[in-house]
Amino acid sequence: MQETLPYAWWIAPIGSTISLIFAYVFYREVMRQSEGTPAMVEIAQAVRDGAMAYLKQQYKVVGIVFAVLCLVFLIMAFGLEAQNKVVPFAFLTGGFFSGLCGFLGMKTATNASARTASAAQSGLNEGLRVSFRAGAVMGLVVVGFALLDIAAWFLILYYLFPKIFPGFLAENPLPQITVIMLSFGMGASTQALFARVGGGIYTKAADVGADLVGKVEVGIPEDDPRNPAVIADNVGDNVGDVAGMGADLYESYAGSILATAALGVAAVAAKDYHDIALQLKYLSAPMIIAGLGALLSIVGIYTVRTKEGATMKQLMGSLNFGINFSSAGIAILSAIVLNYLDLPNKWQIWGAIITGLVAGLIIGKVTEIFTSHDYAPTQGIAKQATSGPATVIIEGVAVGMESTAIPVITIVVAIALSFYLPDGVNQPLMGLYGVGIAAVGMLATLGITLATDAYGPIADNAGGNAEMAELDPEVRHRTDQLDSLGNTTAAAGKGFAIGSAALTALALLAAYIEEIRYGLIHSAHLDQLMIPGVGTVETLKVTIPQFMVYYNVTLINPKVLIGLFTGAVMAFYFCALTMKAVGRAAGAMVEEVRRQFEAHPGIMQRTEKPDYAKCVEISTLGAQREMIYPSLIALVVPVLIGLVLGVAGVLGLLTGGLSTGFVLAIMMANAGGAWDNAKKYVESGTIGGKGSEAHKATVVGDTVGDPFKDTSGPSLNILIKLMSMVSVVFAGLIAKYGDILGNFLN
């Protein structure tokens, strides 16, 4: 007799369906707004065409990569029998839904920019409402499709497969189902890496090219229609911060739920393999909390509003109110859910959820303090502008480094509390379940936190539209207020994404061991392991400390150290590749913008129109070409390390990549955000104002910061998660064929 799912589990698919319904409602609400004057419509259409041309080109490249990877997984599953036969197909659905979210978010954002500018003619609140509703579409499609994908696959594997393929799963199918489901997170991870890296290179090549020639050399304002790179710059805001960020957080969101579910089942199975009812409760908890978070996000979105003449702090307060409301709701409702599930350690698990929620809020607030021009760190960078660009860059790097301390301490405390509260000392798997559910708690309200992030590029594009369409200066002032807020929310969003990536990657690190257990039993056919100092133990009952002894995972083992150093250098090398890619693509853009100004003097006199399409083409082709090598490294290195050094080397690699990548990502994201807002602080009329020498110095700082905050920094989130996901998916292969070096030496 099959154990019945807890009734509360159905909150997950219901929450996902309602999220998708409201995403459509908000989309229709945005589309009902007027797009403004014919000039505004023409500009918005040019940005839309550029964005869709980019996506079409990117999905062609990603499609080829997915076809190759799917073929590899088919060979592993059906040829080498080193993987479950469902994985190749589940992998495709993860990538498909992630790509679909990017497409829908991009479509909404590019339709919303002119409508936001048009609404801002009526007032600040109207502009905020349109842009925030458009951002909410991205937030809700991400949580909606991720939860739908997870819920659908679980129902298929738990209810349908035993009937269609009797004997395909064990008597207790949950350990198998959860490790199979973990594997399809790689589809989302792969899509996310290409979206983030490609989008980041595109947006910064256009931005740097537009700024260096337009603002610094020629002296025309930002978003001036005479700048040939202005449309490419506006397109770039969408491909980087809407499609890229959406794919990034889709991956974290799905990965945290899947890893936590797998760890919950493993923790209970370690004590009582046949207690399926309790395993289902621990599996259901993260899915139910995610479903409730989706519903609370919708309510939170409706609470966001502001008044005319609001200050930056008041605007930020409006967005924070919505986020805090949703977070408070999760804190209360998760306690009710855990009480309903009647988990043996329900209040300790609730404490872990609260830890994740609080950690997310702290990281968001700290990021705001270090990147908003309402606070001393960013103002300090602006003050250094009187001495020239060199001191601006020195101060910005220092601010970025300084800003890592509190987020790292926050994550360290969150890991400690969420591990030790559920008795991680005596039950390591249950402690790691606590870490996983802390990540779920942090990401539970992703619907609204991603909305605040995706809103930023929409407001930025609205300002560009208002400038190019030559609307009333008051409209540009309102969109600048919204844009400045968007820079801070984008920086906070990046901090949030990095923090959640750290917790998710740690949960995936633990889940990797469960995947190795599955690989040893089903691929290597090892039902028993000889544990030094313990004796022969059934593989199903081997504990995590015993696995560490079996694979000699200690700091004295050279394989672990080699993995650690390789993981650490991966973060820096990956950043170097992406920053140099931006430099090359931006160099081509600078040359083209200069060429157009020289060949067509009428552009400056407004008697000739720039060739916007050429600049869009340069950014698109540059991004597609440059994103392939960094992305392949992230896919190939974990497999090579596993084959050569075995499980010990992989654990070292993932630990080194996580610890180094996490700190480096925070530093780069916050330094870039602070440089950007220091420039805006000078532009607001302080320390010389627009066109002054101080302003030119902050433009240089902002240009250096662009690839920091929008390309390399955010891409590191995906690097540390993708390396974990690749390791998880290839665990069966490593369990069966790994540690070539060890076998050779023996």
C-alpha cells in the first residue's frame, strides 16, 4: 500500500498555479497602460527587437549545448548504466522552464519601459506601480514554473512510474526519487550560466562603449539619442538583469528545494529506512513553504506604493515593506505548517527557517548600506572624485572588500544555527537538512524579492526612453529616482542571490554524498563498504562521517588539497575570462561608436540618425562568442577532477570554489554597485554635478565597476552552484569509474 502525501503538500502546486495566473494578470495590467508618444513607441520597439534578436541567438547556442549534454546523459544512462534513465529527460525540462522564464520576463520588461515613462508623466507612484508590476511578472513566473516542474516530476515519479514500470523503483522509492529529481536541477544551472555570462558580457560591452565615447569623449548625456550604442545599452539592461538574474535565482530556488527534500529523506532513512510517512513529511516541508511564499509574495506586491516627491529612503521603505510583510508571513505560516506535519524536531526546523529569513534580510540591508548614496561608503567614493579617477577606484575596491565582512559572518552564523539547532552534532544529515531549509526560508519570498530586482532595469530603460523621446525634464527626474532605487535593489538582489547561492551550494555538497551512495548501489553495485576502523557496513546505512573516512576526506589528503586549490583558482580564473571578454566586446563597441561619430558628423547636429542596429549586432555576436569558453570550463572541470581524483578531490573542489567564490562575488557586486551610485550622487548636483571633472572621475569608476557588478560577480553564484550540480549529475560515473590517480598508484 502506497503511503499518501500530506494534504498540505498540495499547497506547492496550487501556489505555483496561482503565481502563474497572477503573473498573467500583472502582464495584462501593464499592457493596458499607454505606451506614450510615437517617438516613445519607436524607441521601445527598437529595444524589443534587439532583446529578442539576442535571445534567439543565445537559445540557438544553448540548444546545441543541451543537445550534446543530453546525448552524454543518454550514453551514461543506457550505455554505461552510470545514471538513472529518467535524468536525460528531466534535465531538459529544467533547462526549458528556466529559458521560458527568461523569455517571458524579457518580453514583459521590454514592453514595460515606455509604459513606465508614460505613467511617470502622471506621477511617481504611477511610474513605480507599472515598473514594479512588470518586475513582478518575472518574479512570479520563476517561482511558478520552478515549483510546477518540481511538483509535476514528483507526482509522475511517485504515483505514475510504479504503475507503468513495476520494479523500476525500490520498495521505498523516496531516496531514489529525490536523487533523480536533484539531477534535473542541472538543466536550470546550465541555462542560468549561459544567460548570466552571455547577458553580462552583452550588457557591459554596450554600457562601457556608450559611456566611454558618449559621456567621457563626446560629452553628451546618458541615454542621449545621438549615441549609437544607446539602444544596445538599453537592451543590455534587460538581457543581464532580467533574463540573467531570473535564470540565476530560478536555479537557486529549485536547487534549494530539491537538495533539502533529498537530505530530509536521507536523514530519516538513515534511522528508519521503512518509515516512508515521516520521510514524506520532511520531503514536503520545503515544497509547502515555497508554495506559501509564492502566495505571500503576491500579497506583498500589492502593498508596494509611494507618494509624490518621495525621498530615496521612502522609496526603499515602500519596497522593503512588501518584502518584510511577505517574510513575516512566512515566519508565522511555516510554524503552523511544521506543527501540522508534526515533525519530531519541528521547532528546531522552524528556527532554521527563521535563520534563513533573517540572514536574507541582513544581507539585503548591508548591501543597501554599502551601495546606496544615502550612506557614507558610497558618499566617500564620490568625495574621492575631486582627486581624480585613481582614488575613486582605490576607494571603491576598498568599500567592496570591507562590505564582505558582515555578509560572510551572517552566512557563517546562519550555517551554524541551522545545522546545530536540528541536532546536527548527533545527526549530521538532519543538521544539513536544517542548512537546506534555511536556504528555502531565504528564498521562500522570491516572488517579491526578484520583482524588486527585475524592476530596476525597467526603470532604467524608462529613463532612457524619456531622455530619447525628449519628454518633460520632470518625467526624467521621476524615472531617475526610480532608477537610482533600482540600482540599490539590484545590488541588494545580487547580495541576496550570492547569500542564497552559498547556502544552496552547501546543501548540494551534502546532497552530493547521497548521490554517491545511490551511484555506489545502483551503478557500481556495491551493497557493502569496508570502512577503516569500523568494518563492513551496508552502503544504505553508511553515515556521512563514515563516508568521509571511506574516501579519506581530510586536509592531509593531497587529493582534497588539490581540489581545494583548483576550486579557489576557478573563481578567479572565471572572473578573469568574463572581464576580459567584456573588455574585448567593449573595445569593438568603442571603435564602432567612434567610427559613426567621425564618419557621420550630422549625428551630433541631429541631422543624421545613428546606426543603432550595428551596435546591437556587435554586442550580440560578442556575447555569444565570448560566453562559450568560461561556460565549458565550469561544466568540464568537476568531471575531470572526479575522474582523476575521485570523491575526495570533488569535495575539495566544491569547498574551495564555494568559499572563495562567495567572498569574491560579494566584493565585486558591492564595489560595482557603490561606484555606480557614487556617479549618480555626483550627478544629483553634489561635488560638481554633471559635466564636472569629479563627474568624469566617477564615470571611469562606474565603467570599471560595470563588469564587476553585472558580469563577473553575479556569474560566480552560478559557477559555485553549477559545479555542485555537475558533480551531482555525474556522481554515478565518478562512483563507478572515478579516482584514476588512486587506482594507478595502487
